[in-house]
Amino acid sequence: MLTAEKPATAYSLTDAAARATHALIEKYGQTHATAIRSGVALVAKRWSAADGDAAQFEEFCVKHFVADSNERTRLLLRLEQAMEQIDGHLYEMRRTLRRHHDLRGDEFPGVDDILAQFNCSPDISEQLYKQKIAHLALLNFPKVTLDIMLKDGAAWSDEEWAAARVALSFGPRIPAELAERGSKVSFHAGKFVADFHVPVGSMVDDQGKRWFDADRKLIAHWLVREEIKAGYGDVDGVHKQRALSWVMARHIDGSIPASIMNGRTGALETRAWNPHANTLDGVAASELFGLERYEQWIAQFHMAREFDPYYPDEPTAIARKFALEREMPEHEVEQLMIALLESPVRQDLARFLGKKVGRALEPFDIYFDDVVEAKPATEMNAAVRARFSSGKDLEAKLPTLLRELGYSDSDADFLGSHIRVEICKGAGHAMRPYLKGYGAWLRTSSLESELGWDGFDTAMHELGHNLEQLCSTYFVSRPALRGVPNTACTEAFAFLYQSLAKRVLGVESAAEAERQFAVDSVGTMLAACQIAGPSLLELRVWRWLYANPQATASALRDEVLRVADDLWARYYQRDFGADPYRILAAYQHMIAHPLYLPDYTLGHVMSHQIRSSMRGKDLAAETKRITSLGCVTPDLWMRRAVGSAVSAEVLARDAAIGVRLLMQSA
């Protein structure tokens, strides 16, 4: 494992820092002494031999410290604009270079992978230090911790927040070789996930029935899960759901037959794969796909450990995810997820679900979300087809769609025309613009010749992301405050707009506002509890990895299954029965996007708080107002957005009210 570079203090920067500090205090007085000491010390900590000798360090500090408040304001704006251009153009180049790798329809095998991996700035962090931009910022604007932001941030002006964001944008000095390897490991993990499509055309349930066309493949875990959900609308769909849950189980433990995954059996459509028994034509599968899923996970962990020494204040991937990216304390997020799972309303929800499905609940019923009624997939696909013939048709109609949701003509035209809809290889994602003048990209899946319900439902989720991305790029007060505090904040709007998908199609009446809010509250609580388990699983497994850094892929797989069993027994088994599938371990985010899952849980909680607060208010106006608040901490962002901190209480309260209403009307 690489170790951090030795700081330049090894060659007498201590004396140079003392001299620079003394000279600056002599020049500007004791009024600025605290800022001078802090700035000089931070530059000394990050100064390396490549930046110059001790005399050059001293000269730099004395020359570039800015004491005058008006000049500091000018400097801040200069740095904001500089980083906006540097980060923005590099991001747009990277976004464009990986475009064809992400999309379906114009693949260029081999070439697209090479372009997607090209890094036009492998040593950008180091160059920002070598060319003194980072040192200039850190000398004049102090780096603040999460604790300070949580304690003092509410009283800060936009300028003070911008100063904090500028300083925080300069992280440790990561060697280019390490950054490049990190990008490759992340890329290969993402590619493994994007390419992991399970052929289900040969799948048979325990009654021997086939459910899919011979050439059908489902990306794990997303489309397997969606087909499980679609089973509620199928005659005898429970048999399909059980078979697909075993497909998921085989994906989780690595026991899918290799011949199924690799297509080595010739005419697979003539084979019968029973994933429950894991047999091919009645014969037990012998050659299995194996543990590549866990090898990718191990690779991500080992890569994280190589970065750890460069973050002495956040020395693990877990600490960095919570303190630097999520900007929420780890224990608070964990306790929020546990509070969801321990909420008394869950028993009422389970009784409600049992009545809806008409049988004892089974583990895959944690995915049930069609609270009012489960419409057949063919009906939902037809509803989408009647409104949007394709992804490009959806793109053309976005301004009209936004008008229907209450946006003004000017906002609908502006926002709608800045979103490009494309069909991707994976389940769907959104990509923001980083500079004004650019648009957002909405990526979703589709059926072979039409968008389909799954594609449209995903598109509405990504539309929520895109609206946040555009508003937080074009309407915030300063460049350094663009965006939202963390990904949970953008997930909040993704879930909010996804909840409007059926209304947009005209298959759900907006006039039933009270009942619809009950439906949304119950559905969101179900979704939040469904993802809270996998979120806790991933967090606990990463803690285990740090305690067992030499773990093999096999040991990791066993620990994942053990944690899945433990969490299931503690939080789910009472309502859903024993789980032979280890369904909590299915999420592929764990491989491609380490430690991201809690943002979905937070997103459900926060989106409901926002929806609850928006009741009776203008959806479009509130969306624009909240997404334009700027990049403060999530806690402060929520207080300004809805008047209270992030909490599971509002969702649990409204779900309890909602399930009672729905039970009465059932």
C-alpha cells in the first residue's frame, strides 16, 4: 500500500513558517494574527519539495496573504470563477468522452471503453498545488470541519459559505499514479455491474413454467427487482416472483451456472434453468459463475485503503463518505435508518400488505410499492406508449410536461430544452451540467421498440435529478455554492418527481389529493424501509472490511450473507418471514458506488419531508426555491427548505395516518 508523501516540514519549513507568520503579523497587526497563523500553517502542511524551498515558501506566504476585506472579497470571486472554469470544463470533457460507453445503440466495442477511461487531468489536484492556486486559497480561506459547519453555518452569509466551499475544494495531494489507478478500479467495477445481465429466457419456476422470451436478459439487481414487482399484476405471478428471487439469490452468492451467464450452452432457449434447485434440465449445475462480484468489492476496498493515508482527518472510506461527501455524522445517519426500521407503523404496514397481496408475506414483498393497485405491465406500457412513443419523444414533450406540473412558460421552456433524454445500457442515471450554457442528461432504459413503463418511471426519477441539477446550476447565488449539499438532497427530488409518473400519464387522478398523499406516504415508508436494510448492510460490511483488511472474496461473501441474515432476523422476519435469498444483499450499488445506498434512504425521508411541506403550495415554485438554496450542509439546507432538520418522524407519522385511511377504504 502506498504511503503519503512526506511533508516539506522535513526540510525546515517550521522555521520558515515562523518567520512568515511573524512578518505578516508585523505587517497587518494582531487583528489578523489568528487568520495568519492558520493560513501559513495549512500551506506549510501541504507544501512539498516540488513547490519550492523554504525561502520560496516564506516569500509566497508574505506576498500573497490578503488582509483587506474588500480585497479578500475580490480574491474569493477570482478563485470561484477560476475553479468554476477548471472543474467545469474538465467535467464536461469527461462527461462527453464516456457518453457512448454509457448509451445503447451506437456501440464501438473496445473503442468506447478506451475513450471512457481517458483521464484528461490525472494530476489536476497536484497541479493546483504546484501552480499555487491551492496554496493561494488555503493561505487566505480557512478549511472548516463538519463540526464547525454544523455549529456555526446557520449564521454565515453566502460569501462566508463560498469561502468555506473554495477552501474545502482543495483536498490532499493525491499522486497522479494513485488517482489513475483509482479511476480504473472504479471504472471496471461500474462496467462489471453495467454488463451483469442475467439471461432469464431459460428460467423456469418450480412448476416448470417459462416466463420470458428466449433472448431476455435482466440487469442485476435492478431489472430483476422490477420484474419481481411486475409479478403482482400477473396471473400466478407469485411463482415468477419466487423464481426471480432465486435468480437474485444466485447472483448474490455467485452460484449462477456459468453456462447461463456466459451463453456457452448453444441454444439456451432449449435449456431449463430452475434457479431454486439450481439445475439445468434437472441436473445440478456444477460450474458456477463464481465470486467476481466480491472480487470487485475487494478491489474497491483495497483502493480506498490506498487513499486513506492522504486523509488523516478522515482516514477511512466510511469517514470520507459521511464527513466530506454526505456532510452528515455517521452515527446520525445510522440511527435514522434504525429508527425507520423500528417504527411501530411497520406492523400496520405489514398487515396492509398482507391484505393487498392476499397471502402470507414473503421476503420479496419488501419490493411491493403499488399501494393502490398493481396494474399489469402491458397496461402501463400502453399508457406510456399513448403519451410518449420513445425517449426522444419524451424529450420533445418535456416543456409541455413541465407546464402540466405548474411551471411557468419561461421556466418550462428553459428547463425542458436543457434536458437531453437518452437510452443507456444500465438502469438509468442523470448527469448534471457543471457550467452555464450546458444542459443535463437524462438516461433511462427502454423496451426494444418503445419506452415502456419501467423506462418512463425511471425517466421521471431522473427528471427530478435533472431539475435539481439545472436549478442548482443556473439559479444559485454564487459559483461556489452550485449544487446541493449531498446526493441525498438530489435523490429527494428524484423520488418526488418519480411519485408523479402515473399522474403525468393520466392513470392517476390529481384530484384525489388527500388519498394520494396517503398513498405516497405509505409507499415512501415502504421504500425507505426496503432500502434501509441494504444501507445498513453495506455500512456494517465496510466496517468489517476495515477490521479484516486481508479478507478474501470468499470471506467477504460469507460476511455479507451473515450480515444479511442478522439484519433480516432483526428488522424484517417478523413481517416477511424467513429469507432464504439474502435479498438485502442484492443491490449492485455496493459494487459500483460504494457506500452510496444511505443516500437513497435519506432521499426517501427528505423527499417526504419536502412533499409534506409542499402540500397546498406551488410544486414548481417550491422546487425552484429549494434547489436554489445553495450548497450548505444538509441539516441547514433542510431547515431552510422545510423548517426542520432531517428526521424520520414526519414520514413515520404520515405513513401511520395514511395506512389507517387506506385500510378504512379497502
